Amino acid sequence: MAKPDNRADNVEHLQEHVQNTIDNLEEAESYLDEHANEISTGEVNQISEKNKNRRESIASFREEIKDEANDAQE
């Protein structure tokens, strides 16, 4: 028998994902600030691209949090 869909803690999980992604973004930016002149241009570009993707993910997570919060109120 399939488990029922329990979405009660989705917002909490999404908020954890947002915080983890922000932490990774800040760590990568700090790394670039300290070591950009010591690493290859390719690596700088790779980290910058990952951070762009992280920013997009954060925005998506926040939209999903809003949707989940609205669903919980209904």
C-alpha cells in the first residue's frame, strides 16, 4: 500500500535547502575573493556559473515555499 502524501514539512525542508544553497553561494564567493588570482580562468568561470545557478535555485525554492504556504492555508 502506498504511503499517503504528507506535505506538512515541505516548507521547512525547502527553507533548509534555501539556507544550504545560500551557504554554498557565500562560501564560493569568499573563495573567489581570496583565490581568484591563483586559480585558472576556467575554474573562476565554473564557480561563477555555479553561483548563477544557485541564485536561480534560491529564487525557485522561494517561489515553491510561497506555493506550499498558500496550499497549507487552503
